[in-house]
Amino acid sequence: MAAVRTFTLPDLGEGLTSAEIVRWLVAVGDVIVIDQPVAEVETAKAVVEVPCPHGGVITSLAGPAGSQLPVGAPLVTVAVSEAVDEAAAGETPAGPPQPPVGPAQHPVAPAQDSVAPAQASVAPAQASVGLAAAPDAGGPDSGGPGSGGPGSGGSGSVLVGYGVRDELGGFGTAGSTAAVTGAPPPRTGAKVISPLVRRLARDHAIDLTRLTGSGPDGLIRRGDVESAIAASRSAQPTTSTHPAASGQPATSTQPPAGAGAGTGAGTGAGTGAITGPVGSAEPSVVALSPLARHAAETFVRSRREVAEATCWVDADATALLAAKKELNEGTGAGAGAADGAAPADGPIGLLAIIARICVAALLRFPDLNSQVVTDLDGRATAVRRHGAVHLGFAAQTPRGLVVPVVRDAHARSTAALAAEITRLTAAARAGRLTPADLAGGTFTLNNYGVFGVDGATPIIHHPETSMIGIGRIIPRPWVVDGALAVRSVTQLSFTFDHRVCDGATAGSFLRFVADAVEAPARLLRFL
């Protein structure tokens, strides 16, 4: 017989109380293994996959995609065999194990390829995202087929994985409790392991089953999909001239040299295909995602509670660009970092160098690396200075703006900062950021120069008390030793909470950063 186990939506961390079902990764009747992701959910901070600690047959789903569930609410129910359930609880069955009831008497083998028709089960992906990010050591998919068959008991823990997988339609409840039986037919289809490749193909209506991969054993790579996209465009040219119609970045000019180089953070993200005619007079309402709603609440709260003030200064970044070039001379792939992140001797972008400058400035002006303490009425009573610098940086992704956090930035070298920024940026683009990656920041760096703008008055990321913005770097006339010269100039904008310091402190902080941008060697005095 089979026992039905209910898996509830777990606490995904950081005090989150609810999540929205983005899509189901399984359907009723599917056979799953322990720790296999069953749903992709969106919290107020990230989109994550939720693995189920039970192996068996899915008998019901909580609801359709778009449903909002509180933490602790039933997510799925799974039918598991009682014998295996007792074994998982530490009990030894009295007799030999009985064969499962059903037409097939052989164990269920996890599938290795893309989703097959209706009755096929879903197996966890076995490959990491095909981007610059390194694979996650001991990641959530490590509890795949090797950790137990479909009839196995619970794993005892829920490991949250991240990424994008194929969507399966349908929800509801099975007509009866199903036994864990039957081997699913082998899956057929395109050989693709990268979610980014699948998304690229889906966004451009490319049928992966019609492509021949150039990788090992016919593996379809990003270049294969891009070639198919180019071929389809030449065969059937589009009539739309809107730059965002294909889901690609809507950029009018080439990003200025050095603005966000080597990091990928803050680059424009596609807004998705246009669903209506351009210039249509019909109004429309677009619902905010949980991520967008959380961001909106943070912005409003910051405007309501923070006494913001902004100052800015132009800085000659010619020497900074030269320093970046010198730092990157002779760098190679090198050995990977100890934690499996990007190589510590890899390319160093301007964002990492400016991040290191900001860290030095925050250690010199600790009032700006702080948080305001308030009473029950919201009145400021104290300023809590943070002992560590946890540096956030704004990154634009297909799902919206996120602010990944570099933990303990004060203890990292410039190369280590560059490696971590690269890792977090790749994870943000692939949708693999965890809630912990987006929490705990004490200062934010905003590189809006990649959008081709000079300055802004950024909104402080509450409960932080300061944020610096970097404008584009462009050639401008500049006075050097009493004579006009053409230099690479940028604008630095600094927004701070006037409750933690006066204008003199904020101005000194900004001047420190600008001086280091103009003469990076001065930074050595404070390192």
C-alpha cells in the first residue's frame, strides 16, 4: 500500500512569509525522486526552485501558476510505499520487501533528457548553468537519482535550488492514491543542459528538436541557437523595429569605454516580447511580480523614512582606466577560487576597482556604513555602525533589478572583489541568486553609466544609509596643468541619510572616492 505525504511550502529564509508559484516542474501522476524540484516559486527577494524531500507519485498540486501560498501551506502531496516509509523512520520490515503493484516490476530510472509526453516523470537537471558562473559545489541537485529511488523515504531536509527548467502544465488532484510503480518511458528530444539556452530558444520560437548540436554527443549550445535565430530572421524578416521586440536589450548607443567593464552588472535586460500593436490606444494593466512589489515597498519606505540628500562631483578617470589596463595585463584563466567562484586572477573590471575604493572610504568614514536605530514611534535614537562592509551592487536581470551583496568586502582584495562580483552577476542573470545573496547589505554601488547617463539621485536601499552612483565615462575637455586637454571624465553621485552625518562628512567621503579615481596610487596609503 501507499501512504500519502504532504509537503508544505518551506521557510525559504530571511523571514519570508509567502511565495508565488511561478510554474510547476511536475504534474499529477509524475514519479519523482527525493529532493527533486517540484515547483519554481518567487519570493519577495528571488525566484527559487523548491525540492521535495519525499520520493513517490505526485497526487495533488496546491494550485495553478500564479497562486500565492503562505509558508507552511500544503504545496504537493506524494504517495510513497509504506514499507519504504517505515524504513525511512528507522523501522525494519518484518518480512522481505514486496514487489510494487503495477504493470512494471523494474525500478524507475530517472530520465536524462528533455520532457516527454504526459506520463513522463521529471528528473533533476544534472548540469550547471552554461554561463560564466562556475558550478555550485554540493548544489541542490546533488541529491538526484543517486540519493534514492522513487519509492524512497524523505531526505530529512529541503535544499533549495535555483535556475530555470521546462514548464509542465496542469494541476489538481489524482482520482485515487497511486502506488509507486511503472518505469516511465525514456525521454526523447533535444540535448540541452543549459536553462539559458532553453530560454533563448523559447524567446525566439526556435524548436530545439530540429537543431543538431555542435557539442559532445550532439549537445545543443548557445551558438547553435543563435545561428538558428539568425537563419530564421534572414528567412522571414520582421516588420517591427522596436529594439525590445525580440526580448533583447534596448540600447541606442554603444556603452562607453570602461563603464561597467568586466562585470556585466547593470547591463540592460530584455523586457519581453511585445504583446500588442505598437502605439495601441488600448489601456492595459500589468501586475507587479513579488520581486517588483517588494522593491516598490522598499523604495516607498526609503522615501518616507530617510532624510535623503545628494551631492555629486565630476572626476577625471583617465588614470583609473590606465590602472585597470595595467591590472589586467597578463591575467589568464588561472586557478579557481577556493569556494569554486570565478578565478581570483581573472579580469578586473572598473566596478571592482571602484568597489575597493568605496570600501576604503567606508572604513575611513564609518558613519556612512551604518543603520539608524529608531523607537516604536519611528524617531531616530541612535546610529549603529556596522563592523563589516557588505557591499551591494545594482544588477539588471530579465526579472528586474536586484542588488546582490558581496559579503565581507572589507576583507577582500580587488581581485577577490572582481571574482565575487562576476560570480554574483552571472548568478543574477541565470536566476540562481539565493535569498541570502540579496540580504544583509550595508552600502550599495550603482553603476548606471552602462545606460549612457551621467548622473542620478538614487534611492537609498533601506535600511542602509548611503549609496554611490557612477555615471558614464566619456571624453571631455579638462584643465590639466593650466592647459586644456581631452580626458576621460565621469560623474559620481552620492546619496546619504542626513540623520547619520552632516554634509561635511558626506562631502569628505565623496571627495575621497573622487581623489582615488583620479589618482589610484593614493589609495595605497589607506590599504
